Amino acid sequence: TFLIIGLMNIGVYFLFEDMAYDSEYTQFNSDVDEMIQALSKMQEKDDPATILRTYIPPNGGIRILNSKEELQLVVQSIEEITNYQPNFEDGERYSIGMLNGSPVLTISKPVIWSNGEVVEVQTMKQLLEVGNNLDFLRLILLGVTVGGMLLMALSSVTLGKIITNPISKLINTMSHSRISGK
């Protein structure tokens, strides 16, 4: 029984985690696409840092990497994001990593810079709410599992007593009857 409840809760947790990251990715990806459109319209005289600051996510940052993957420009809303290095799988344009115990969603997309060079724009967002929600869900599922197991143990003991009490009385009566001869 514990195994079934445990597996069910693990399934619920991973399903919720996947849905939470997917919805954050969808929303964040549309924001990044909007920023990419603004950057592709940028001209030589425009200040790229100013344009990037209008699109910087809360609890996040934006990096511009040139074709040699050298850092060209960084804007961030939190200092810790500067040292964060996303780990992209082959062929993937996004990654989810951890920074200070909170998940970080990073989306990387190419854009043609004002000088004609193709650069990579990495946009990072720390998913504090998702991390907090997953922690809370973990506590709820643990509480439900422990509560369910206690209720099952209590009901098993009670049911066992209900079933064994009449049998015990019958055995005692039969033993008493045999001894007394009646």
C-alpha cells in the first residue's frame, strides 16, 4: 500500500513539475521572441544595453555572445546570475538548471546584430515561484502519504479487532464449556 501511494505521489509530483516548467517556458519564450524582434530592428546608433534593459526578466539576466562564444554584453536584475552557466543539451535552445537552490530557465536564440554579425542571445530567468510551489507540493504529498498510512494502519487494527473479538469470545466459550462439561 505504501508503495502504491508513494509511486502515485511521485507521478503527481513529476507531472506537476513538468507542467509548471512547460508553462513558464511557453510564456518566457514569447517574451524572448518579442525581444529578438526588437533587437533585429536595432540600428548601429541604438544602445543595445538600453533595449535589453526593457526586456530584462525579473530575477534574471540577458547575455549576448558573439560567434566565438565570447561575452559581448550582459544586463541582469540580480548579481548572482552573472556567474551562472547554463548547460544546453545537443540541439536544445533552452535549459533548466539550478542557482542557489532555485530553478533557472535559460533560452538561447540567434539574432543578427546591428553590425551584421550573428550573435547568440541567452535570456535567463530564476523561477523562484516554481521552486517554492514544488517545495510546497513536496510537503503536501509527504503529509498526505503519512496521514494516509496512519489512517490505513489505524483502520487495519480496528478492523482486526472487530473480526477477532467474536472469534476470541467463541474460543473462550468453547474452552470454558469443554472444561465445565456443559
